[in-house]
Amino acid sequence: MVTPATATDGAIPTTEQVITEQLVQAVERPVITPEPTTAPVPQPAVLPEPATPEPSILTAQAELDSLRRELAQVKAAREAEITETTLVRSSQAVYDEEVALGQSAQDALRIAKRHYATGKQAMAQQQNERDRQAAAEDAGRKYKVSPALLMSGNSVEHMEEIAQRILLEQRIAALEKGRVPAQKVDSGNGSRASNVALTPDNIDKLWFDYETQHPGAANPHDAAYRKSMER
């Protein structure tokens, strides 16, 4: 029996021997089984639902103003319809009356048309005045200004400009009033309120003038006046 040569005998191993050794090593080598990982599986983050914002005061006021405008438009449309019906009936009555008085149909129609035009113009002026009044009330309510002060405006924007100017003038007046030092009254030989020195010759006039201009108020010249009377 012929023993096959190995690498330890100094002979070159054959391909069959190499493959055989690799198979033996593969069988004898322990198989390492990876331990199961215990790391938790990451879960997708749950985002909180956005909170429903509460309507602010400004939003509520804007919505209220919008509803008021819509109501005003509905009222205006209804009033315009009533006005048109009234004018047509009135013009028809004028036409019938003119015909009954002996006018020709052409002349009666001309008179009725003139009546209609005049009445429509008057109604339009009245409606325009009502619209201006409503606009002034809206602007006055918005800026806390009397609507009567805004009636000179010829549009809503103009009325708001007037209201803003009034508020600005009021603020300036308040600032200027706060910067004026309070005046003190001196009962000695002079008056700081009038910056006029008190003398026996003018005390009567100063006392009388103050009494006339400030009825019921304490007269700052009273002490000097009584002193002059005692002399």
C-alpha cells in the first residue's frame, strides 16, 4: 500500500490533500453563533398634536366688524329694493293723476319720469348720509372717538385719519399739560400766580379780578387785601 506523502515529509502536497485538510479544519473548527442582541428596537417618536389656538381679542373684533359690514350691506340692499318699489309706485300714481287731469300720455309720462328722478336723487342723498353716519360710528367705536367729530370725512379712510389725528392731538395736549409746573400762590407782598407785586394801589383790583374770574375759589390775595383794609 502506498502512503500518500504529506507536507511534513518534504513533498509538495497535492491539490487533493489541500482540499482535504481545509475540509477537516472546517469540520473541526467550532461554529460561533452570534449571541442575540438585546438592544431595544427604536420606536418612532410620537409628536404632540398642535394645540388649537384660542381666538385672540383682535381676531374676534375683526370678525365682529366683518359681520357688521355684511349686515350693513344686506340692510342697504333691502332698503334700495324698497326705495325702488316706492319710487315706481309713486311715479305711476303721478302718471295716472296727470292723465286724469287731462294731460296727454306723453306729457304725463314726462312728468312721472321727472318725479321719479327727483325722488331717486333725494333717496340717494339720504342713503349716503346714513352710510356716512354708519361709517363714522364704526370709526369712532374703533378709535374711541365721538362719531360727530368724524362726520367731516368723505370716506371711511378719511374718517380714520381724522380719528388718528384727534388721538394724536389729545396725546400731545396731555404731554404738554404734564410738563407745565404747578403754580403756587404766595400770600405775601407778591403774587406768583400773576407775577405782579402787590401794592396798596393794586390790591383792590387784583382781589376783585380774581373773585370775578374764579367765583367760589380761594382768593390768593385775600390775606394781603384784608391787611390793606386794616391800615
